[in-house]
Amino acid sequence: MGRSSITQREIQVIKLLANGLTATEAAKELNIAAVTVDKRTRDARLKLDANNIAHLIAICFRNSLLKLK
């Protein structure tokens, strides 16, 4: 597993969710539909074998895809 397994857009969505935004808020921030946020999140979860959003975020931190500010 590595950064190449998920897209930059998926990482952008995950970052916003990790910072506490809802799917609707993340969609507005990225100027995309909320269903697109859901799709990006689902795709990333499948690629990284995550059970849920919290697990997805944890995997991303463990693999240095996300960093604490």
C-alpha cells in the first residue's frame, strides 16, 4: 500500500473529513457534489481495506498519507 494506491483527490477529501468537516461541508470546500465525496471516500476505503472512515483516517496517518499540523 502506498500513496499511489489512492488518488490526490481522495487524499484531499480524507484530509477535510479528518479535520472534522462533514461530507456536505467537504463537498462545498472542494466544489463537488456530496455524493462525489461519498464515492471518493468509499473508493479509498476499498483500496486501503478500511472498515469505516475512522479506520481509513488511521490507515492514512500510519502510512504518512496524512500528517498532523
